Amino acid sequence: MLSAYMIGDAVDFVEVRAVMDTWIKLVPEASGMTPVVVLQTPLTIGRHPENICQLEGENVSRFHAVIEFVVAADGVARHRVRDLKSRNGVRLNGERVEETFLSPGDRLGIGAHEFIVQAG
């Protein structure tokens, strides 16, 4: 994939390699919940109605987390989850994280909700 970035008055073209397809699916472990397909980013997650992905629960902050598709320093594009200073944090594979990249098979925890990350 070739992407253009504006640097001052010049456009710099850089080669970007994606380690996952450009979309991911968050599959809830709880039955009865609909999977969340992340087609475009940023995808905001939280209790407030302004979030794209609204979750209920006392352990979910109004604006809890965001998933973004970013280019890392090594030129690889991937999805990153970032905690928005929530009270109860974001968990990835059981560990609390502030910001980290997502991989297929990861377990993403927000409040009492647990999702499995799948590549699109």
C-alpha cells in the first residue's frame, strides 16, 4: 500500500505494509451480543451515546478506549487500542495496557466485556 503524508509544503510518499487486513472484528465472548466490525478508525468505545461502539456497564467509562489504524515507526500499519484514561482500564490478554497493537486471537477486555480480535 502506498500512502501520502504532507510534510510542510511537500508530499512524501512512503511504503506502508499492513500486518493485518485493513479491518478487524471484535467477537464478544458473551452470547447474544453482536460482533463489532472495525471498518474505519478511529473507533471510540464507551457508555456515552457519541461513541461508535456503545457498551453498557458500571465498569465502562463514558469514553473508555479508541481503536486506530496507525503506521508504526517501522513502517508497518496495524490496529492499536488506546485507553482514554478510563477508571477501570483496558485489558489485552488479561494484562492492563494503556496503548498497544492488536493481533488476531488477542482478547480485549473493556469493563466486564471481553472480545476476541479476528483479522478481516
